[in-house]
Amino acid sequence: MKKDYQGYLIDLDGTIYLGKEVIPAGKRFVERLQELKLPFLFVTNNTTKTPEAVANRLAQEFDIHVSAKTVYTASLATIDYMKEQGKGNRVFVIGESGLVDLILSAGFEWDEEQPDYVVVGLDTDIHYEKFATAALCIRNGATFIGTNPDKSIPTERGLLPGAGSFVSLVQTATQQDPIMIGKPNDIIMNEALKVMNLDKESVIMVGDNYETDIQSGLKNGIDSLLVLSGFTSKSAVESLPEKPTYIVESLDEWDF
């Protein structure tokens, strides 16, 4: 018997849209949540865009109108995690503006010599010196944080290196394991629950990717809804080692 969930944690790409195309059932799913006044939070590993930029894209490209407060990125989870640790506010970051600008605006100070934290995310302007600085700082005692484990990202050109690939390089160079923030790890999920002010039993994780979205639920005691509109195909369902709580071909099938 299906539970009545008080909140929804939702993936974006592959669930609400696919690349540059809206998924109509995903759009209707968000609109039904809004009509029913059910709390929801988009949880994304993407660190290249701010929540405001994500909300603007949803509105302009897909006619989905939400507040930036409904977007929780791995960047925000990284900031919340570092603040809770209270180890200092000096930081060196490999990443783009959606990560760097948010971290600095949250009160952290840039330091390439003795930072308290080294944060590694996706950076399309990467070069050797950034990796060298990160490695030296970590070897000098900085806490090593990876924004997310995604080793590749889907693009129109095909699969390109993701943040996880950059994290792996620094991990190899320093022989130190990172603290990983993004899905399917517990840090981003616990931080998202704090934002929603709900507990694990009250929410459900909705997504198309078994390896990230659904594992976020399975690994953290959160119910999950796999929608077969993106990464994980219908043919792959039978071979899944552990099944999500629910599986639908389209979010139109979901009964609130």
C-alpha cells in the first residue's frame, strides 16, 4: 500500500527534462505537486549552475515555474556541510561559478596556500596548475571534499568527464579519499531533509537514474520512485540488484 508522502525529493535531467527537451509528464508532475501544495525539492549533483540559474532555465526553456528555493544543488550541500564542520573558512575550489561564487558568497575566503578545505567539482576550464594546487593543499592538511561522484556527464557530444573524474585524479595524486557530498551519498540527502524540515519516513526520492537517484534512497533509508524516462531503461529493471520502492514508466502514472 502506497504511503502518503509529505515531501518529494526530485531529480531534474532525465526526470523533468531530457537534455534540452521537456518531459511532459515531468512538467505535469511538478504542476500537480504545486496544485496540491505538497513540498518538493529538486536535488541535483550539478554544481555548474546556481539555484537561481536552474530555476530560470526551468521557466524559460520548459515553462516550469518554481522558486530558486526549491533547487538544492551539490554546491549548497557542500557549503552546508563545511559550515557544520566549523573547521575554518579558508577554501580552494576546482569548479565553475555555480560552485565558486556560492562558496565565496557564503562567507568562505579564497586561499591557495593553507586552506581548511579543498573542494573539487566539475570545471570545464581545468588545467594542470589547479590540480597541482589542490594536491599540495591536501597534502598540507586541507580537508578534501568532492562535490559528487559522477564520473561522466551526458552531453550532445556524448559522455564527457564529470566531477567524479576530477576527484579521482586528485585522489590518486594525494592518496587520500575525499568526503563525497552528492548523490547517492548521505550528506546531500541529510542536508536536503534539513532544508525540507522532514524526516526520512515522510519523503520519497524521485528519479530516472538507478545508480544515483535510486541508490540515494536505498542507501539512506528513503523510499524511492524510479521513472523509466531517462538513464535507467525498462529492460534493465529485471537485473537490478535491489528494487526501488516503486517503478513507473511515466510520472503520469503516479497517484498522489
